[in-house]
Amino acid sequence: MHSTISRRDALLATGFGGLLMPASLSHAQPARPTEIKVGVVTILSGPASVFGVPGRNAAEMLFEEINRAGGIGGVPVRAIFVDEGPGVEHTLGEIRRLVQNERVDLLLSSISSGSCLACTPVAEELKKPVLLWDCGTQRIFEERSYEYAFRTQANATPEVLAPLLYTLKRKPNLRSVAVINQDYAWGRDSWEIWKTGMDALRPGVRVAAELFPRFNSTDFSTEITRLLALRPEVIFTTSWGGELDTFIKQAAERRLFERSTLVMPLAESSLERVGHALPPGHFIGARGDHWHLHPNPADPAKLRGFVENYRRRFNAWPIYPTHHMYQAISAMRTAYAKALETTGGAWPSDAQLARAFHGLEFDSLTSRIKIRPDGQGLEPQLIGTTVRSGDLPFPVMNDMVIYPPELITAPVGQKSVDWLKTLTPDFLNRAPG
């Protein structure tokens, strides 16, 4: 039996670029919007805003650049920023408001691991694509599967395993370590990763102290006094933002950096603010291969242009949250292009846009990122040692090593802690550096 297509159906079937689609598909597609609304969740108040505001700044700059170039699929983009600083319950309410009242097309959330653990199931319930643009907890995709959630960067496992490998290579006879971490999901999880990996790769290292001051602490005198007395060879901390700044300054005043080597996987974000309070000889990371002096970026002109534009506009060096925001927006643009190609130019539904993120590859400022089938991004990790700079009023990195993500990320379907327990000391021989 033959079917006929009316003139009206034929017009409805004509999508973006004049491509013909079946009328049944066209009826299912949403209308092309007048703007793409993106809900951006970041920390805009409190001590951690020194970390969250640069993320917002990068988003504003990048969305303006996109709109000057004609938008995404010819549609301009508008960001709606919300503050996750007041806490998880506030952030949950804001996520629902963004989806139900503001009718955002996409969510970029969040910085805090606690926020991500709470908000990702809500976005899934609302069937709204969400890009986890900065939070680190590995538990998101190891404890549950999602159709609408994706992380456009690494998780805590490679972000902690890389500095652990770097430390063990430089301290082959390491005897003692202490931890001082914020007392919430990120601080506890990152220490478990370090401790599990260390026990597998270098059995017998003594844990001198496990210190977990409350989140948003401003006085670390008690912890520093204890660390000075214990004199561990290495002190590990994944603290970040204003708390890390405060700890570094208070530790410098008490000369803790002269007694122990500090391993700080998030310290790249603090360098400009703490200046030479952080002395040479300590190990730092950038939660990815994010560094304005990257030794071998994939596209040096792209990195240089971003750094210069950010410096010109905000009078500060771009820190790794700005790179993470760039990656989320790069993934968004790439996914929209992929979804539009799949639909023949018709505007994608939320489900079609979400499907475009599976297996997506997109550019970062320094390399290329891939999202695995489980939603987790694969991202290289850069670790280096602090050194004085003659040109800048803050430390920079030398002796830099970049670790490939496939080596240091738990495989799909495996929990990080279980995978780390399977490592053996000769894993160190496979690692660069």
C-alpha cells in the first residue's frame, strides 16, 4: 500500500539545511528555540568562590564568543548562573527551579562532590542532560548508571593516582605519610584512593596521622602543630579554594614546608593567590593537564589565545576551573553538532541530545577528551614540582609529567578502590616520570 505526503507534511518534514525527514520524526521534534538556556551551577559565595567565580568568568567569556560567531546551530546561548555556596539542599532546589521554571536546555553542575552526588539523580529524574563540569567524586558513575549525566573531565581516581605515582617515583624509600583533608565526600574519598593505591604500590608506608578538619575551616593551627611534631616525610592534601590558600599561608608561617614534602593535587588553582608563601620543592597538580605554561599543548595557539583573552578581561591567570568550564562548553557544542547531524538538522530533543554525549570526543585547551560509555570523561593528568619564577610573582612547575588517562582510570564497570587493590609494585614501571 502506497502512502502520500501532503504539502503541509512535506513542509513540516523539511529541517535545518533543507534536509528531508519523515513526517513522523518531524512531529516528534521540538521547535527550534530562540535561545539555548544553560543552567550553570558554581560556587559564587564563601571561601570556595575563589575557585567558583573563575569558572563563571570563563563561561561568560566563552558564551559571548559563541554568540558572536552565530551561536550553536544558529541559536544564541544564554547562561543562568546559580550559587551552590549555600549548600546541598539549596543547590537541589536551584536545580529543580532551573529545569521546571527557567526551562533550561542543559545543566552544568557542580563543583562540590556532595552537590554532584545529590544533584545528578535529580537531573536524571527530570530527564535533563547534565554535564558534571568540575566535581571529582568517582562514586557518581561507579555506583549507578545514568542516561542523562556525563562528566567532561576526570574523576578523583586519576587525579589522586597520578600524584601518588609521581611521589613514589621521586621518593622510592618513602616511609611515612600524613593526610589533612576537608571532612566531606571529596576529602574522605580522595584519601581512600591514595591510601589504597599506596598500600598496593608501596606496601609498608606508615600513616602518621589522618586529619579531617571541618569543611570551610579557617584555622589549621591545631593540625599544623600536630604535623610539625610528627614530621611525616610526605603530607597529602586535596583541599582546595580558600581553605587551601589559608592552610598554605598558615603552614608557611609555621615552617611546615621545611619539615615535610607537601603533595597537593589541586594547588595549581592557588598559586597566584598564595604567591611565594608556597616554596620550591613541593608536588602539585592541576586536576587534568591544565596549566597556562603547559609544556606540550595539542594546539598552542588555542591555549595562548584563551590565556590572553582571560587575562585581558579579568586581570588574572586562568586556573583549572576555567579549563574545566571550557571542556564542558566544548562538549556541549560538539554534542549539539552531533545531535543535529543525527536528526538531519531538526532540533534535538533532550533524549537525543543526551545520546550524543555517549562516546563523544571533544577538544580541551591542551588535549582531547573522550566520554566513555559509562559517562565518565578520560582526561590526562599533569603533575609537577614547585619552583621560583623570575617572571611571575608566584611559583610555577618544573619536572612536569603528563599521565595518560587510560593508565590511571579504573576500567568501566569496576569500582576504583577494588581496581586499585589489584595493582602491584611493578605498575610503577609502566607509569611515565
